[in-house]
Amino acid sequence: MDEQRMMGMLSQAGYGMQGGPVDGVGDPGVQEGRKQDIGDILQQIMTITDQSLDEAQARASYEAQMNMQKHTLNSHRMKPALFSVLCEIKEKTVLSIRNTNEDEPPDPQLMRLDNMLIAEGVAGPEKGGGAGAAASASAAASGGDNAIEHSDYRAKLAQIRQIYHTELEKYEQACNEFTTHVVNLLREQSRTRPIAPKEIERMVSIIRKKFSAIEMQLKQSTCEAVMILRSRFLDARRKRRNFSKQASEILNEYFYAHLSNPYPSEEAKEELARKCGITVSQVSNWFGNKRIRYKKNIGKAQEEANLYAAKTAAAASQGGVHEGYMPQGQLGSYMNLNGDNYQADSVGANVQSQVSGMHRGYGHHTSSSPPDMGSRDGGSRTTSPGGEDSNSFPNIHDLNSNSGDGSYHDEEPSNKRPKV
DNA sequence: CCCCATGATTTAAG
DNA sequence: CTTAAATCATGGGG
């Protein structure tokens, strides 16, 4: 099989030395001649050796002859010296070759694949650990019961992982086997051909390189499989589920209670997320959607908002049926607003405008203060936390949307899915 | 089926 | 990073 190839390479190395820079010292002319001689001799010997080996492979009947030649060669008194010299020469040429193409910077592509596989928990720490740990961690982080959705995913991932490890193992085993085989072969041949240990090392490294190409292919296809799996299972869009009725209520209450400035601070978002059993990202999404959709709707379908206002009021008066965090302060103003009516659109401006004087640039609270609480207006109106900022958000009044029911939520969007 | 409410994502601006 | 706006894709009701 590959002996043929190896012999070819060895022969090549042998021939290559002919013109090569064998040594830097000495008179060029003499040196040249000597090199030529040595080259000729070597070539002859190599040819004979190759021939004999080839014939041996081809025909067993030459066994005897080959043995004889081997014996002759082995018993020649000059043999050790000659081999030594040949080895030295070969080593030099081989080294020069090696230097040109041996430098093997860890392939960036391979590193990328490795990183991704580790990130996906495929290649990471041993079997049970990686995927399982990652999955349970993310499940715990998101608060929980989303396991249903992901169990399938995890199962598939584990499958991929299994296959990957099996293949990798197979690959390693094959690589080692083959390497061992080649090394043995070379050692065997080193009795009849000038093969230095370094030569063997080099062969081994070449073999490893070849095999690592296969390894990379394996990693690549594994990565692809993971990618497909991810897009299939983890694309949240495909798995959209409405929030629970209760979560929607909580969110809506907060929204309508802070209509004048419906931008929950980071802390508020966390609290809402906790109460609703969803992630902070989801809260942000919800408010983003809510704001824009509310705005688009002003003027109609707002009756339902009253519903929330009423609920809120009721809750407040009863001591808070619904979580505590409806700022009681605002209820009053709310009722006012509602009662006031809603031409709000027009009125709205005036309604909120005046007020507490201090402005803080609306919106972007760098999480400074929870918009809610404090802002209670003293007398009668609006409470918007930031004086005029209330204007910034289109007039408020009601509207509502009673969201559906449904239930699940997804786990924290584990943001980036790698791209291939 | 269609249609629309809705959560998530993308895009663009700051 | 956050947000508004547009858009996507699903769930679920008629």
C-alpha cells in the first residue's frame, strides 16, 4: 500500500540531495565532483534496493535473491559507515524540505471549529459534563420550566456529541494504528535502507498531518450539524409562545400604570421578569412591542385600558391583590386621567406637561431611578417621573390589550448562534 | 383556510 | 448598549 509512496518519497529525498547544498565548506569544484560521485553511487544503490524490494513485493520467488542481496549488503564491512553518511545527507535535505513546509501554525480554521464545538458543549469536558451542564445551567438561569422545548434539542445534541466522540476515537485509533504500522515498516526497512530515526519522525508527522485533515473534516461536519440543529430547535421565532395570562396582566398593569413614561428601569425589568417568569430580554421586548403598538393605536380600542386602570385601582384599594409594585401613588392620577376622558390625544399634552419641574432627560435612564415610585404628583395629575418627558410618549390614556393566554416562555436567548 | 394578535428579530439611529 | 420601527413567524380563533 503506502510503502510504495514512502519509498517514492525516500528516493526523492535521496535524489534531491544531488544538487542540493550539502555543505557550505570546502572548495566548490572539488566538493562538486565529490558530491556528484556520491550522488551517483547513492543513486545506484537506491535503485538496486528499490528494485529488489519491488520485485520482492511482486514475486515471492525472488525472496531468496533478495535475501541474498540483503545479506550481502548487511554483511558488507562498509555498510554502517555508508548508511551513516547517507542518513546524514538525507537528513540535511529532508530538514531543508521540512523547514519550508513544516511550520504549522495552528490552523485558524481548525481553531475556530474547535472553539465552536467547545462552546456548543460538543467537544468540551467529557461526556456527561458539557452538554448536560450547559443545558441545566441555562435552564436554571432562565428560571426553569422550559425544559420541555429543549429536551429534544439536548437529546439531539447529545447524539451529535456521541457520534462526534465515537468518530474522533475511531480516527485516533486508526491514526495510531497506521502510524505504528508505518514506523514498524520503516524500522524494518532501516536494516536495508538508510533510514534515520529523524526520517521516521518526519513520516509520522506527515501522517499526523494527513489525519488531522480528516479530523478537521469531522469537526466541520459536526459543526454544521449543530448549526442546523440550533436553527431548527432554538430559533425562538419558531417556538413563540404567548406569555401566561398572569404575566400579561402584570406587564399590562405596569405599562398602564406608567403610561406617562413606560420605560422600566433595569431594576424594574428584573422585577417584572421575576414576577412573570420570563427573562429581562423578554420584558424589554414586551415593552418595546407594547409601546409601539400602543402608539399606533391611540384613539381606539382603549377601553380595555380602563379595565386595567380599574383593576389597578381595585387592587390598590384592597391592599394590593396584584403584587405590590403598582405604585399606589399613580393610581389616583390614573383614575383622573381615565375619568378625565380621552381626547387625551389633544389634551394629553396639557395634561402632562406641567408638573414637577425637573427634567431628567427622559427615557434613557441609565438605570438610574425606577421611573415609577417617586413621581407621585401632589395634587391631581399626572405623575410622570420626568416632567415634560411625559410628552415624549404619546399621550396616554388607555387602551389595552388583553393578551392571550398561553404559557411558555423561552429561555434566555443565548444570543449568538455562531455563523458558519 | 384566512386573519390578526403577539413574541422575537432585524434594522437603523443615538 | 437602548430604542423605535419594520418585519418575521407562530398560535389560535373565526
